[in-house]
Amino acid sequence: MGFYQWAIVACAVILNANDGYDVAAMSFVSVHVEEEFALSGSELGTVISATLIGMAIGAFAIGRLADIVGRRWTVIGSAVVSTVGMFLAASSTDVLQLGIWRVLTGLGVGGILASITVLTSEFSSRRWRGMAIGLYTAGYGVGAFLGGIAANSLEASYGWRSIFLVGASASVLVVIALIVVVPESVQFLVTRRPAYADRELRRIARRVGFDPERSSLAHMTDLPAEAPKSRLADLFRGRLLLITLLLWLAFFTVMFGFYFVNSWTPRLMVEAGMTAEQGVVIGMALAIGGAVGSVLYGAVAVRFNQESVLIAFLLLSAATIVALVVSTPFLALAFVLGVATGMLVNGCVAGLYSVAPARYGALTRATGVGSALAVGRIGAIFAPIAGGALLDLGWTNVALYSSTAVLLVLGAVAVTVLRRVPEAADA
């Protein structure tokens, strides 16, 4: 992998850090939002899930769009949408407005994830793909950690709306970086063959050190006479049906666990007897661990089978989640276990992002990954809502976290079966 390829990965890391800040901001300000608008646990869970609803829609619909019009402008357009959503969230005067603008933010973030995950995978070599995806996924934890710092630094003096305003301002700079650095997908240019394909292929070749004069569709003698069509139904034909269903199950369980832990932990730590500030500290511990876990997954996946590493991360995540909830009387121990939980759960997300693109051919890659992300977002949406509803019904923290651990074990079973299915031939 050359400098330009790593520059694309760096852009993806920065973009995901910005998304991590945007998504985690709601969990860090949840206590003050709950107080200002006098919300019940279920109502707060619904507001937290508003972003995730938008992410589910964006991952599927905009992911599908990326296979039709291209990955580059889909990423840039989605980043603009999420930026606008953050600015508008900062201006919210009631909970309905906040919910609507958080859906809009999520719509952009979902479109970003479906497209930038594919771009990062496609511009990475097979050997370094796991590390590249690990670094990219680590950005989320870094952004969430910065969100925690911003919440502790700004919220008391400027109110919870300032957290969204800072995130929106940073998003503007991210959009500019995307326009300057991120190219179109080579696989998209070759398979869909838009009118600008040769020009863009030459530009990419120049940046990565290839001969631009030989980087055109005319030099690709094995191409069919007409560009093949991309159909949504292709995800459910032959062995892709099994691949799609297994990925959906894995994404649902992992995203449920990830967003339950990250969305509810600061609030549930307060329920367990900590102060609001201590709850935020534990939330920051999850974010710190998340950044480390993604890179750790990538480093291990360079040397070992990616699916095997993912299975190990899933099983260890289930164990540490249970350990975290029983450690709440001891702040220092809870912090350490929070770091470990964040590390392992975020490593699971990195693993899925690394494994999923290779399971589809170029024509259906963004659609396939987008659909898996969308199903994952359904789990993510359900996690905060279910947490609030079960909390209102009197469920204990131990019962809530233990149920989440069981789901992660189910995800490990799905990946174990997926491991036996061959990758796509043109991955």
C-alpha cells in the first residue's frame, strides 16, 4: 500500500471520528436532556435511537445509491447531510425538534458508513485490509472520547447544545478534506463505466504511481461488452442468500451490544450509584478502549484468519460486559473493565466491517454492506429503546447486560457458520 492509499484510510479515520463524536454526543448529554424536557426512560431511549433510525435508513438507501451513482459523491453528500443535522440539533427548542434533527444526522452518518467502509476496503491490499479497517473503525472511539471531553468541558458553562455546535463546526472541515482527497472507487468505475471513468482512472493511477496512459477501460481486455446491472435481488441469489442472512444476524447482534453499552452505560452507572460525572468517565473509558480495540483487531487480523479473530472478540466481549456490570461499586475497577469492554466490542465492529465487503462482488458490494449495516442499525435502534423500556419495567443492570452478552454469543455462532462460506471471486 502506497502513501495515497494510506491517505484515503486517514480520511476515513477522521470521518469516522467525526461520526463517533456526532453519535456519542447524545449519550453524553442524555442526563441534561432528560432533565430539561422531563423525559421518562422510554422517551429518552427513543430520543437516543433517533440517530440510529436515520442511520438504518441511510445505510440501506444511500448504500444502494452508492452502487448506482458512485461512492465518492455519496460519501461527500452524506457528510454534508450529517453536518446540517448537527447544526440544526444545536438549535433545538423542544424534544420533537431534537429527535427530527438527530434522524437527519443519522441519515448522513448511515450513508457515510455504507460508502466509506467499501472505499477503505477497496483501496486496501488484501494483507493490510484488516489493519486499514481497524484503524478506520478506531476513529469512532477517538471521536466518542473527544465527545466526552467536550461534554465535561463545555456542558456546565455553555449547555448541552454547545456539544452539537462544536461537532458541526468540525464536520465542515471534514467535508473539505473529503472533497480534496477521496477518489471514486476503481471497482465502480470499471463495472459501471460512467462517462468520466477513463479520466478518473488516469487520475487515480497517477496518484498511486501507475502508468496513467495504460489505466483506461480500453486496456482492460477481459471486460464484457456491456456494463452489467446491479440488482438488489442479487443479494438473495445462490450462496449470497446465506451470506446475506448470516451477515445480517451478526451485524444485528453486534450493533445491539455496541449501542446498548455505549448509549446506556453513562446513565446506568448513575442508576448504580455513581455521580453523573463518574458515569461520563466510564463512558469515556469505553471510548478509549474502543479506539485501542479496533487497532488491536487489525494488528491481529494481519497474522491470523479474520473470522477467527472476530469470533474470539465476540466471546470475550460477552464475558467483559457481564464483568463490567458487577464491578460498578468499585470505580477504578469499573474504569478498567470499561476500557476492556470498549476495546473488545469496538473490535467486533471492526471485524464485521473488515469481513463484510469481501463477501460481495463489486456490483453489489455497497448494497450488500449497506443492507447489513441497515439491519445492524435496527439492532442499534432497538438497544436504547429496549434498555429504557426494560429499565421502566424494573429490570436490573445485571439482567440488562447479561442479555446483551447472550446476543453477542449468538453473533459468534453466525460468524462461525459464515467462515465456512467462500469469499466472492472478485473481492
